Amino acid sequence: MELLTDIFGNFNVHNLNTLLLLGVAIFGGTFGGRLFQKIHIPQVVGYIIIGILIGTTGAKIISPRTLETFQPFNNFALGLIGFLIGGELKKETIKKYGKQFTAILFLEALGAFFLVGGLIFLASWLIFHDLKLSLALSLLLGAVSSATAAAGTTDVLWEYKTRGPLTTTLLGIVALDDILALFLFAIVSSISGILVGGEHSSIFVEIGNLFYEIGGAILLGALAGFGLAKLLRNYRDEERILTFSVGGILLVLGLSSVLKLDMILSSMVMGVVISNVAPRKSKEIFKMTERLAPPVYVLFFVFVGAKLDLGSVSPVIIILLLAYLLGRSGGKMLGAWLGGALSHAPKTVRKYLPLCLFSQSGVAIGLSIVAGNRFSGELGNTIITVVTASTFVVQLIGPLFIKLAVHKAGETGLNITEEDLIQKSTAGDVLNTSVPRIKENTPILTVLNEISESDNLYFPVVNQQGTLTGILSIEGIKNAFIAQEMTGMILAHDLMEPVRVSCGKEKALPDVMESMKREKVESLPVLDSEGIPLGMIENRGVQKHLSRKILELQMQADSLG
């Protein structure tokens, strides 16, 4: 009893140890994501909601100080996302969509910048009656608004396994518009510093720093990509490939931090280089890395929700928030539509891309913090609060609109692997019903005539009632030819093998394949409730079925653009 008193007497939800905190975040986030998934809402919304409930706005289980200690983990999550996005930017894609990317990128980013800037200037002038403050606020928030969250966007695309021109364009835009946001912020922060007298450098110093940050990130990412591709070229061990890949990402992120380079860009360039230098090997590398991603994503978005402090929102902030949201959403939608029209993008891109650019996180919050540090007082605090509050709104609605857009564009479920198909299939989906059923008293010469036009290697043998009694294989018949003279006296019953494993039509395909592997057989019969064979499943037939389905989905995705 004293032991229980000691344990629970010292227990405080606000002082959970790190392991328990991670467990609460991962378990709670996964549960929330699954719950929202069941009501047809992207799971990322569930992650964020759980974060809000246990974070600064809610129960305060995760304190701001604790969130600061997890910043390196957040950087790793963003680096992992950048790496995987980079893997999607193959040279064929860039060559095909380069003009389209450029037009849409500049117009959607600049559309948000100018529209947010104009609305924020009008609102802040009416509130503060301070021309310089209003102009600085409008420039800074306009620059921040041009960024789009890569993490929230890609999570939805991967959740719904999308593929097609809209998905390709969206990945390209979210990979590149943060760079444009950094350029805009470097320019306007210098101008704003002159206007309000805050900490600032000359515009030439700011641009020089920006070129160093971006150019250095590109160089570091390229060198790391070449090095990792060369290192992993001859490896076949999946565990070693995953270990080297994660280690490479961490090295690049760590060096980027030391050298003060853009971490997301460096990891993204690393992914781009690997994807294009070693296209065949890169499939294995990215496949292994993606397996690591789910718990990392859950933690990242739970922490995003936990950071949001909705208690500090005042009426003034609400007015500025509405102006920001209206300007950012309207500017990005208008710019994306206009860019798509001018670049002659596919109809689905022009129509649905404007719905996919609402999400905001990562770079936008980072830039707001930089602005808060450079511009103390009312200006800095207002920027941080507006960007934080707007992030809460768009991170909740953004995934919903992305889901709607890719569904309307017909791109959901087109980017699936053989493993995905296996998990979704049953024995009935891969069942070959055209395989001949051999009666056990049939002479072997007659059997040869019956199976001569079939490409199957295994055949069910049945009795007079049609019930399965054994399996006849081409290999068994061949061995009989070699061992003895074939005569009409040999029946199917004499050469058939016992049935080692069978299944029903509704059995899950993963279980079927596991049974075949366990029994070391290449085929199994599928039976009805009375033991009558409905057909056969062969390993090679399963592979042909999966390959055909993958090819059909690829052709369907290609036909969209």
C-alpha cells in the first residue's frame, strides 16, 4: 500500500518522463488519426487534434519547455519529409512539368504575398493608425503566407496513395515554394527593419546570406546524395540500406544546422540526386525509408498541435487573422489557377490544385519566430500569434480540401505497391477458375489431352461426387514419364499428390500466401463449403495478377495527364 501511495502520490501528468510522453503522443495520435479516418477525415487532422488536447491549449501534458527539447526530432521529421519528396522529383518529371511548376509556383506564392499584404495593411492601418508598423506587418506576413506545408500535404497524398498530374504538380510546388518564401522574407525583413528601426542588415547582406543558405544546402545535399547512392549501390540487405539511409539524412541535417543551411532543402536535394543518379536502387532506398515514416509523422503532427496556443487570441488578432486567411487562401487559389491556365496544365490541375495549397506549418512558423526575434514588441508578437492561429485553422481544413481535390481528380488509390494489393485482396481475387478438374479415374493419356491447352502447372483431382481428393502436377507427370513407360493403365489417381493445404474463397490473400510458404507448396486449391474445388491459386499466377493490376493503375494515372 505504501508503494502505491509513493507511486501515485508523486505522479503528475505535467511531469511525465520522456518515454512515457512519447508513448502518450504516439498512441494517442495514432488513435485519433484512426478515429478521424473512420469518419472519412484525413488522419493528420486527428494527430493535430490530439496534440491540441494534450498541449499548450489543452491539458498541458506537453509543456513549451518539453516541446523545445524535441526540436531536433521535429527537424528530423521535416528532413525525412524533404528526402521523400525529393525522391519524387525525377528528371523525367521535371522535364515534363518544369514549365508548369515554374508558372504555378511564382503566381501562387506572389498571389498570396500581394493579397495578404494588401489586406493586412488595410486592417492594421485601421487598428493601429501607424503607417510604418502597418507596412512592415503587411510585408512580413505577406512573405510568410507564401509558404506551403510540405508535411501536411504529403501525408494526405501518401495516406490516399495518389498518383497523377495533380499529385505530381502538388509535390513539385510544395517542394519549391518554401525557397521562394525564404527569398521574399529576406528582402522584406530588411525593408521592415528600416521602416520600424528593429534589428536589421542591409538588403545586400540579407540576400548574400540567403544565397549562402540555399546554395550551401543544394551543394551539401547533392554531395550527400551522390555519396549515399554510391555507397548503397552494391548492398542488398534491407536493414543495412535503411540504417545507412537514416544515418545519411541525420548527417545532412546535422551538418546543415552547424553550417546554418536550410535543412529541408538539403535533405530534399539529397533525395532528388539519389532518385536520378541511381533510379533502380532508389526505389529500394525510398521504400525502406517510408517504413520508418509513420510513427515519425504521428509525433511530428502531435507536437504541431501541442505548440498551438489558442488562448492568446484577442479581437485585434482575430481581425488580422481573418485578413490573413482570406488573403492567403484567395491569393494561392487565384495564382494556382492562373499559373495552370498560362502553362496549359491538365484540366484536373487547373481545376483542383487551387484547393490543395491551404496547409501551412514548418517554414511559416519558423519565419514567424525569426520575425519575432528580430522585431521585438507589438510587431513581433502580432506576427507570431497570427501565424500560429492561422496554422491551427489551415492545418485542420487543408487536408480535407486536398482529399476532396485528389478524389475529384480521380487520383486516389493509383499509387499502390504489390504489398498494398496483397493486403487488400482475397483468395477469390487471384483464383484461376478455368483450370481443368481431373477425375481420379481418368487415364493419364486422357489427362494429357485435357490439360494440353492449359498454362497451369497444378490441377485438382476429384472423385465421382466432385470432392477434392488430390493434386496433379506437371512435374509429377514428367517424372512418371521418365521413371516408367506410360500406358493407358495409369490413372490420375496413381500420380496425384495429397492435398497439404487448401482454403476458402474469402480467405485473405496474405494468409493464403503465408500458408503456401509454410507448407512449401507452389499452389493450393480453393474449395467451397462442401469441399468441391472452385479453382487453383499458383504463386506465379498471383505475381501475374499483381503485375497486371499495377500496370493498369499506372496506365490509368498516365491517362489523367
